Amino acid sequence: VLTGPDRKPKKNYFLSNDKINYMKIGRIAGDLIRNPILGCQDKLVRVINGDNVLYSVSVPAPITVICQYKPEHYLYGCSDGSIGLLHLGREKGENLWNFHNSNKNSITAMKICNFGRSGGDDLILGRDDGSIEAYSINGITELTGEPFGKSSAGEAVTGLDVGPIRDPGVKEIVVTTFSGKLITFWDTKLLDVNDPKIREKKDAKAKALKVELTKLKEIVGQTKKSKMPEESNIQLSSEVTQPANARMNIVPSDAAYQLVIESQALIELVGLKSDIHIDLLDLDNTKAIVSLTTNPNPSAKTNNFLATMRPEEPTNRLEIKLRTTEGQQGELECLIFQKGCSVCQGFYLPIKALSLHERISDYKEDPEKVAMSQINLKGNFGKSDINAWLSICLPDVPQYVDDDETLMLSLIHISEPTRPLYISYAVFCLKKKKYKLL
């Protein structure tokens, strides 16, 4: 529901084919016209004018945040950790560039500012692993390589802004996190990360804090012993849970998924269960004690995978890499036990049969020159029904399909870009045809 310049309410309605991850309002179709800019899960940016799509722009990955840079230029962040720049004109749009660095975690917040160090604009962004990074922007051409400053909030960043707080002449970065923390980073804390003096000071401070923490633990332990009778086995627990979530992010470079578990309260234990086989990867670098139970009867359809994860240190976040088996369909059940709570929270994460495929925006091959199989389905059903059937076994299938439009859905195996030949395309075309009865 929008309000125009005449202050009279007018209604516009638009239903996107897939989930809307982010919305930004910009003056695209005219100086006096405000248009919603939608970053969607199907790797498209849609510019809306009234009830219709003015145009759409294809991007390499689902957009998670959009930030205006110039009047017709918009920076964006994606779920695969990449950053890009869009040019959105009055009649058409273009993806100018897309930039990757070593951090592949999803970008959750970004802000344009000027710290005065690079002589131009700076881009501050936050990620879902808690990373906060500062880049210099070289006009509308590209970012200048790796970040010139970075820090960490320790958990997923949910919001970010820049401005003077304690000193009118000093800009600070204000960050909100998943557990509800509000953290500020000032210039010297974020910048010059490679300065040996700052690194030395940081290490010394960390050592001092560890010593202080050890002493506090000893004091708390002695206090508990003095106040609790020796023969008492009373354990106090609560049934009130704090918000938590679990999600799986695809990691194409490893042909695997990254399971991310977050909780506003400290994590006591995590239980994982699946009806299909799952491989846990890189266990040596996992900051948790992992216990696996093998199924004595692999042919059984239940509990083919059981595991528990207990954090080595108090934490609100756990990460572990896992690989599914292509062709097997099921779900991963994740049970999160929080510290001091007697109940757990359960999350069910679907595993599609073609889970190691991801959607691509543009199919590069000419359909006339590539051998393809065609399936014709006739019956009392529509394209939305076929779309529902495809979504059972394929990832990245749009949630909504219009019966009057043709949908091209192209997927590629996530390890395919590292191979010399493209041999694993899966292309689906949903088209409604009318037949005459004679």
C-alpha cells in the first residue's frame, strides 16, 4: 500500500516468483516516482513499477542486501559472500561487476561512508559469521582488492550503521548481532589490521583477559561450593528457550554444505539426525567435540546418521561442513540444547535429491545444439502442480509459478565450474500448451 504525492492512498500488488530477500526504494522510472527494488532468491533483481515488473537483472547469487551508491548505481551483497554493483536506468539495468574475496559467508548489512583514509568512499559490510570489513571503492569500476580493515563481532551481524557517537569528530561503526548485542567499533579498532603494533597490543590484551577469566571461574566455583550443600544434587533448569536457528549454506568450492547453528543463549549440545547418509568434513577444525554413531543396518530408512556436537568453549555459534549423497532425498533434524534449559529446539532442514546442484541465471549453451530429452505431461493439473513436484527433488525451485508464463529453470553441479567440460547441466522448461479436442 503506497501513498502518492497527493496524500491519497493507492494500492499496488505484486507477487514475486520466489522469496524476496531484500527490498530497497529508489527513483528509477522518474525523479518523482519511487520504485521498489527487490533482491530475490532466484538470483534476479526486480524493479517494480505499479503492479508490474519494469525490468529484471540477473546476478550470480541470491541477493541479501542492497545499498545505494550513486543516483543510478546500487551496491549489493550476496549469500555466497560476493559484492557487486548494479546500474539501474529508466528502461533497463545491468550488472557491472561482481567481486569475491576469501570470505564466502553471506553478507547481511552494508553502509557507504568516508573514513578519510582512502581519499574516496569506503564500504563497510557485515557478514553472518560476525565479520566486519572495510573496503575502498574505486569509483564505479571495482573494489580495491582485500579489505583494508576488518574485525569480528563474534556472531552473525544483523544490522550496521556509521556515525559519530562519543566524539563528534570521530566516526564509529555500530553493529547489532543475532543475540541482541549492540557493539561499536571505532576507527583505530577496525583499521590498520596489519600494523604489528596493533596486533601486539591486541594479543597482550587477549592474554590478560584470559588470565582474568580463569580467576573469575575459580571465584565462581568456590562460591558455588560454599553455598551449595555437599550432598545436594539439585540442578536448576529453565523451560524458557531463547531464539535459535539452523541453516545450510552451499559451498561450491568444496562440493559441500556448511551447517550454521546460532543461539541467543549459550549452546550446551547439538544433536543431528538424518534418514539418509551424511558425511561430516573437516572435523579437526570444528570447535566442538563431535560423536558419531554408525547404523548397524544401513539398508534401514531411519537414523542412517546420528551425531552430537558439544562446544569446546562457551559459544553462541557452531559451524560444521557436511556432504550429502547425490540422488538421496531426506531431511536433517537439528536439535539445539541451550545452557540452563531443560528443553530443546528442533529444526528440520530438507535435503533434495539433486542437493549438489545450484541454479544458474543464464544457460550458456544453445538448446538447438545440445541433445536434450523432452517429457510431455498431460492431465488435470497445471504448471504450479509440476513446479511443486520439481521442488521435491531440486534446489532453488521458485515458490510460485504463473500459469501464463514460461519458466526456464537451469541447474549445474556445484563442482562443475572447476572442471574443464560442462557435462552436468539440468535444464527444465515449464510451458503451458493448449490442445484442441476433435
